[in-house]
Amino acid sequence: MHQPARWGLGAAVAGLAVIVGLDVTSLDEMNPLSRTISEHGLGPNGWIFGLGVALLAAGSVAIAVSLARKRLAGVFGTVTLMAWSAGLFVTAWFEKHDWSVGPSMSGSIHRVGSVVAFLSLPLAALIIARPWRHRSWATRMAFGLGICSVLWVVGIAAVAFIAAGNGLPWWRVMPLGLVERGLAGTEVATLLALGVWAAARSLDGDVAWRSSLSSR
């Protein structure tokens, strides 16, 4: 196994476990159907949420490094995967804001980071996995989940557009917590598929296979 990818998978899985653990232990206090994941950062366990997201971001960086070192991601794939990681680090550092009391700089930065992350990962998966999607089950999974992530984003944008046209707050016309968890779960699964592929594939075999395709 490629060492950076193995470390990356371990960190990403640990971060996911921390966040899921927070969700499970706070079911009595927070409705996951309507409350977003980032709201864990507002309570006394905010540092735990930040730690979980930071672990996920660090794992993503390690996976991106592994794919880049093995020449599997390309420049654009690496940049977009790093943008996902940077967005996660931003959401971990700048906590979500309670917009009912007015705007805040930290809340605005948190929102930008989350948007960058959610948009970058599907793009990264499609760019990276598409040339290799017939190579292994992991690349097929990453590519398919990347498409699913895009559909999540398009669906959310469509609902927001329709809501705005009817003068409604977009976050009130859908079960926002459930939708966000669906999108986040799909994107994290996409990342893990990329990580499994990066950890399992040999450099020589993949590069030789790609070279044979380009020479046809």
C-alpha cells in the first residue's frame, strides 16, 4: 500500500467517526433533519467537531499527495482535491454563525469554506477518476459517487432558485440537515473510494495501463 494514502484513509475515517459520534450522541438535543452538521461547532463540544473536520481535511491532503506522487490525479485533479481540503480546514477553524443575531465575519468565512469544499470534491472526483473508471471497482465507485455528488449540488441549487423565485428562504423549503448530511456522506464516500484506489494500486501498473490507452 502507498503510505500517504494509508495515512490519509486512517485520518479521514477517524475524522468521520468523530463527526458521526457527535451526531449520534446529540440526537436528544439536535434534530439531524433540520439542523446542519456545522452546528456541532457552536456548542461546548465545538472543539471536537473542529478536530473531526481537521482530521478529514488532513486525510484528504494525504490522499491527494499520494495520487499526485503516483501521477494518477494530474494538475487539475490535485488542485481541486486540495481545494476541498482547504475548504474543510476553513470550516474547522471558523465556526458556523447564528445568523438570527446578525452577520459575522467568522460565519461568512465558514460559509465560503463549506461551499468551496462541497463544490470542489465532486469536480476532483470526476477529473481524477474518469480516465481510470474502467480500471478498478474503486475508480468506478469514485466516478459514480462523483456524479451523485454533482446531482446533490444541482438539486440543492434548483430548490434554492425556485424558493428565491417565490420569495421563500431556501433553507426552509427542504430538510436542510438531512440534505446536507446526504451530500456530505456522498462526498466523503467518494474521497474514501479515491483513497482506497490510491492505496491499493501500483504505480507501474496504472501508468503502463494509461500509456497503452493513449497509444491506441
